[in-house]
Amino acid sequence: MDEGGTPLLPDSLIYQIFLSLGPADVLAAGLVCRQWQAVSRDEFLWREQFYRYYQVARDVPRHPAATSWYDEFRRLYDTVPCVEVQTLQEHTDQVLHLSFSHSGCQFASCSKDCTVKIWNNDLTISLLHSADMRPYNWSYTQFSQFNQDDSLLLASGVFLGPHNSSSGEIAVISLDNFALLSRVRNKPYDVFGCWLTETSLISGNLHRIGDITSCSVLWLNNAFQDVESENVNVVKRLFKIQNLNASTIRTVMVADCGRFDSPDLLLDAGAPPGRIFDLGSDGEGDEEAAGPVLVRAKEGLRRPLDGLLDTRAQPQLAERALETKVAELLAQGRTKPPERSAAGAQSKLLIFTTGCLTYSPHQIGIKQILPHQMTTAGPVLGEGRGSDAFFDALDHVIDVHGHIIGMGLSPDNRVPLAQVPVREQPRLAQRLSGGRPHAAAAHRGGDRPASVRPQDHAGGEEGPARPPRLHAQ
């Protein structure tokens, strides 16, 4: 500026000069005068700096919650590690997953080389143990999780088999002597599995009912299965949930409601968007207690079923559409209503991906786990069930309106994060605006997670990563 305060250079020329500078030089130049300082905070300038510095595709929009390009640049610059301090080359194939212990002293890595490696997370990272799962007929390891006191490690893998095989297994490894304590079947393998308590874990199984209908059964397993008494349970069925249109339950995880200020708020709020479950009752003992309610439900099923099977009543449905309709109608009178926890009881939430329209998961399901369900103690398998096994109703369903390719849980257990392809983000952001969940940007990848706050909708582990080598940062 001259002595009278008139700018010697127009803002547009200063802007063009600043475009050729790096972020640090732009900020330093902004300290020269008020004019340069104003240009150094220009939104278009920092949008260019953002895409150029982070090398992000320009069709990836800014985080919807970000107030400016400058603030978003600074947030990522201050919080994302960018200095490589050590390269770990012990894996011989792609690394698919990392998980850290709650103390931060150890972490585990899973890889396509079919090993689970446990590392000491010190200033200089060192390998503590490598478990080769190929002798157990595994194809590769895909997921791991430390239990709450960091004494056990859950490792999930995929079985060798046909190309369309969906079977997997969960292994429990002691972190004291790195002994393999137990192995549990897991189907489909992308249920992954998770810890419910310090010594019990959740696995899945899948039973086909028709071409596109099935039921997912979630099991509670004891991590220590070498019990001496045959009367002591090591496994117990938690939930049995109906699947429609080739969908299944996947990516299970547990949120601890004890961390919330008001955990009951999660299940007492208004119903979120998603499937509507018509709740009924089941079992011979329940029919008498239900009285006319169950009788009316069964009578109500006969009429629509007769209409579906009567070709004179309506045009003939496609075979799979008819299968879905019949499955929905049959489930109406065979679904157990959700149980509610007693006042003051500490419960947990089971969170998983699911769907009702397609094979690809597009919904987040939420089911409350009550205190009496958190132990394998109880009736022996097969007891306590009538000949007609019922389905369990979900407490809440959140429809993301997009293909969920990954899901995680925030460290405070308050926010489940659903990852959807970036091409679906404009539609997703529009549907989730106005007090609904918003998309949280992942500017270094092609996909972005959508965060859903459980307390708003009555409703971690990181998703699989695929670098050629494991880089410690």
C-alpha cells in the first residue's frame, strides 16, 4: 500500500500470486498487511490449496459440517498423521485391518497372507507374535479386536472354499502366552464378530429358507470353551432375525449404553426411518396368554395369503416377489416383541448392517442386549424353545439410502459411522439434511463415511484398509 493506504496491487493479482505458493507461505504472506491477510483467507484460494495439497479428486465435496475450506484444511492438517516414522515389512501380502488395544500399548494387523500379527506399539514398533491361520484352513485374516481389559484378541478370517463360499471362523488368542484358546464358526464371514463382555463374543450363522429369504442367528460364545462339565454352556443363541430379498446381517458391533448420560433415550425416542416390524408372539405357552390378539393375527394372515395364492384375485406375481410377500406375512404372527430393560439396568446395543430391499446392505439395525442375555448361563441348547421358533424384532432401523461398504463406532460409543460410496453422497447428503445424520468427510479416499448420532435417531474399529505394506505412523 502507498502512504495513503491505497493498495498498489489489486486483489485479483495477489490472488494469482498466492495460488503459486504453498499453504505455509500463504499464511506467512498474510502477516504482511491487511490486504494480503484478507486475500490469504479467500475461500477459493483454500479450496485450490486443499485439492492440491491432499491430492483429492475434485468431485469429492467438502465435509458438510465444515464452515470453510480453510478450517477444513487446518483440521486435517492438525489431526491427520503425515510423517512416516517406520515401515513394517513383516506381512507378505495386503494388510486388510488394524486394531489397537484400549491401553494403546499394542496393536494387531490382519492380512491376505493369512496371519494375525501382534505388535508392541512403542517408540520403535516391534513384532510380539505372528499367528499363522493356514493350518486351520483359513484363506486370509480380515478383522481383529481386543477385549476390554486387553487380555484376549478376537481374530476373524475367511475359510478356503468355492468362490461363492461365505463361511468364516473366529479365533480367540490369549495375549499372555499367545495361545489359541478357541475357534468359532462364523457365517457369513463379513459378520466379523465382536466382543460383548471381556470373556464372551458374538458370532453369526445363516440359514436359508428360500431363494431370497433366510434368517440370521447371532450366537453368544464363551472365549474359554475347554470346560469340564457337559452341563456348562459355552454357547447360547442371542437373536434370530428374518432376512428378505437376499439381505443378511453383517458387521456386528456392540455399543456400551453405560457410557451414555441417559441410555434409555436411545430406545424411547420416536421411530426412525426404516422397516416397520409388526410384532406378534410365538410358542404354545404364549398363545394362551396372548388370548384373542394372537388369534386375530393368525386369522388376519389367512386372508392375504389366500389372496396371494389365488391367481384370480390379482395378476400373477413373480416367483421371488411372491416368496418375499409370503415371508413378510408369515413373520407378522411369528415375531417376538422387543424386551425392555428394567429401570436402572445396564444394557448394551447390538449394531449391525442389514437391508430389506437388496443383497447390498443399506440399513443400520439396532437391537438392545439385556443384562440376562450377556451370559451363556441358562437353558441347554434346544430347551426353552417351542417347535415353532420365532423371529426377534429389531428395536430400530436407520435407512442410509445407500450401499454401506463399511461401518465403525466412535471411541465414545455415541456415533456409528456408515461408509458409503462417494457417488451416492449428493443424494445421501440431501436426504440426511435438516437435523438428520450428515456425511463426515474422508478426504484422502474415494469413499466417505456418514455419521449417525444414536441420540438423535434412537439408535471403533476402522474398516478394511488395503495398502501393499503396513506403514506405522
